Amino acid sequence: MSDVVAGGAKSMEELVSLCKRRGFIFPASEIYGGLNGFWDYGPLGAQLKKNLADRWWRDMTLTPPVRDGKPVSIVGVDSSIIQNPRVWEASGHVGGFSDPMVDCKESKQRYRADKIFLVGFFSLDQAKELYASLEDAVALLEKAPDASLEERAEIQRLFQTWRAEYSQRAANLGLPAIIVSEQGDSAEEAVAAAQRRLSKRQLKHLGVNFTPPGWAHPLVSAPEKWPRLSPATQTESLTAPRDFNLMFQTYVGATASEDDKAYLRPETAQGIFLNFANIVDTTRVRVPFGIAQIGKAFRNEVTPRNFIFRSREFEQMEMEFFCHKDEARGWLDFWVEERRRWWMGVGLSEANMIVRKHDDDELAHYAKAGAGTYDIEYRWPFTHPGFGELEGVAHRGNFDLSQHEQHSGKKIAYFDQERNERYLPDVIEPAAGLTRGVLALLCEAFTPDESRASKVVMKFHPSMAPIKAAVYPLVNKDGMPEVGEKLVGDLRRRFGHLGLIEYDAKQSIGKRYARMDEAGCPVCFTIDGQTLEDQTVTCRDRDTLAQERISLDRVVDWLGEKIGG
């Protein structure tokens, strides 16, 4: 698979363009102007997503991981998107699943208060000058995570110098504040770009203990001190921060009154917890065991961004693993490593992934204090050279089960015959975004190559590639189409459950190869004049461009060896 692009990040703009051009992903309802935060998956994108979901389901439930020589016990469920609204009260989502928001009264735009970046008490020119002094630090950051100790020390010195200058100016100048939103949609693009590049997470990975002013939101607790300058208008038109719940509301039934209010689920996990007792009662599972689920979730994100990385409708692959509290630490370590290894198995390079433990101030309300929550992070083009979350592995304790037992009044504790003990199990949760995983596969596969007609090749792992093979008659006559159509039928019967088999008899062979390079097809089989003479075909390898001839009757088995089918 592709490694980190030397000298910089891959281009998200070029990747998004390719995704639309080749039918991976389209803006939802595009002919009506689209709807921010929603996306449609075209033929290749739908198959890519299915390949990833099928692999996760297989590796979680059908052929689960092995620990201490025994397969881990995991079963699957498919729970309802809409549940009794009391579920979300018990889980803490009604009361705590919110972000502090500010509104611009003039532009009507809304911003997350904790993502508004307070540059400080500077004029625009002064702010730009200050950020220009960070160019040496930015250059060193480009080398992350391979910076030497000397380079890291220099980064630390540069930021200490900048911080001291910031504090001095903030104390002495008293100039109007400049505020830039995380989206970079204000006029101060230079300042916004610097803020995006020098993220808190990047600095942490470099060992730099520095937090840009205004990164957290201490001012939210003191609204009277909150700056009122809007990123959109640069006038004092921002409201005080207020909570904004991220759940989509709907109504069940015909009356649409407050008594009928319900929610689209913001996560799939609660449907698993609700069915814990049902599964224990109706199957032969015994703690420790897991329950897996793939499904849609909805969050009314204020600032959807970075293509499908953060959207309002998405899919999750979540597994809740129930175990005794005394064994939770061992299972947490097991699942962190197992999930990291799994992502490498579907094509993500080890160089582009890290495992990061959450700081105490990052823990979700359900996470067990002191137990540990980890993120498997990927080096996205928009976080380069740093990393961003791909999957979380959390120790949830028994928070969810205890909340549902308390709020429902139903006993759901587990009786452990071996321990002769009744208890609510602790939970280890490996939770991945399916749509975010698709984006990681797209980013990893995207490989610019100026030597090719397509200028880019999508180097998917063969098991993930949406098109498994292409069959091309060199010309659309002389019996070649008939040979090609028969071969396509043979390949679809064998591999149709794994992906698409392309057939195309038009355009030049070079253009057809270029299209398959952009689609990520691992191999193309060409039927030519020699095929009619000796029953051999040309096999073209996507990655190496090597071509070899093999017997027509060997093609099916040959492809099976290549893609693992």
C-alpha cells in the first residue's frame, strides 16, 4: 500500500474530484444544490463500503479473533434507529450530548464556541506578522513524527518565544480581537491556515506541551467575558454561548406533539446495551463475550467538514465486549492491538497509524476514569503531518448497563456460574466509523503517478478494491467479445460476492486501463488476436504495470490467488 507522500500531504481536493469523477462519492441531492453534511455513495463507493463492512462483520462475528488459543465469542445484532426517547435520557445524550454554540446575529451563521480560535488582541497585520515568525516551526513540523530531539527542542523554544510575545502584546496593546473559525471561512485566511496546521494534537505527538490560546473554551463558563466579534462580519454580533444538542429530533405517530418526540440515534451502541439481557437469555453466550453491530447514526454536526470525515449521517461499526471488571484491563489491551492490526490487514500502512491514549480531560461521560481510552489515529491529508481519529477503543465500565437498569427498573445483571456472582459486566468498546474507514482507504490508496495516463492510481488492497478485475477485448469484433463475455461470466460466478467484474469493449485499451487505475482495479485481462490462436490472455497488474500471458482456463484460479477469493 502507499506510504506517506514525501514532502507533504496528499491533496484532498484532488481526491474529492476523483471520487466524483469515478463514481465513489457524490454530494447528496446535488441537483438541488446539495445539503451540507450529507453524501451519496456511487457504484464504486457503495461497493467499497460494502467490502469494508463485510470484512469487519466476518472478522468480528463469523471468524472472530483468537486469544489464548480460543476464538473470542462475539454475536451480532441489528437494532432500530429510533428507540424509546427514555433510552437517550438514561444514556446521558439528552442532557449531555451537546456543544456550546454562538450565533452571528448579522450573518445568521453558527459556530462551535470551543472551535472559535481567539488569536488575541492584535490588528490583522500584527497577527499575520506573529504567525510568520512560526515558519521555522512549521518547517520542522513537516518532518513529524521523525523530528530529532534537537529539532523538537527547537520547536519548543520557538513556541515558548511566541507564547511570551503573545502574552506581552495581549497585556499591553489592547487592540481589537481577531477571531477566526475552525472552518477558515473568514477573511483572515492566513491566520486560519496557521491554526489548522498547528493543532493541539500535532504538538502533542511532537512532545511539545503547548496549547494555543482559546483552544479550550474556559470563556464559555463566563459568557460576560466572551468576545463578540463575528468571524463572518468582524463586528460585535456574536451571541453568548449556549448548548446545542446534536441529536436529530423526529416525531412518532400522527399528532407530532411533544409527547410524540423521539430521536434518530447518535450512536449504535445503545441498541446493543438494550439487548444485552435478551441475548444472554436466548443464546449460549457467557461472559466474556461481545455484541457487534453495523448501522447508521445521525448527529446534527454544526460544522461538517473534511469530506465524509465528519458528516451528519454516517455508519458505524461498533462492538461492545462484556467482561468481568477484574479482566477489563487485559481485554482493553487486547482490543487496542487487535484493531490496529486489523486496519493494517485491510491496507492501511503502519507508518500512517498511531495509537494515542486520551488525556483525562478528553474522556467521554461514559468512560471509566483511570481505566484508559485509546484512539487508533490515521495520518489524514487534512491533519498531515499529524494524525486524527479513525477508531476509538474505550473502557466504558458498566455505566450504560447500570443506567438502563436504573431508568428502566428492569434487572439486567448477569449471573456468572463459574464465579457464583451476579454483576453488571464492564464493557470494552472498539467503535469505528464505517464511512470514516472508507475515507481512510481512499486516502491510503490515492497515489499520484505522473508517468501514467491517468496521473493517479488507487492502490486499494485487493480485498477492498470495489472492482476485482476487468475483462477487455482488444477490439469489439473478430470473436474477441464472445471470449470476453464468457470469461466475465466465469469470474462473476466465482467472485461476484466479493466485488464488481468490469467488462468494456469500447475506447482504446490505454484509456480503459487508465480508467481502471483511477478505479483501483487490481488486474485487467485483455483478449487479443493471440487469444484466439493459443487460448491465452494478457494480465496487466495495476501496481507494477507488469504484463504476463496466462492460459485462459487458469484465469479464475489465478485471480483467486491474487485477491484472496
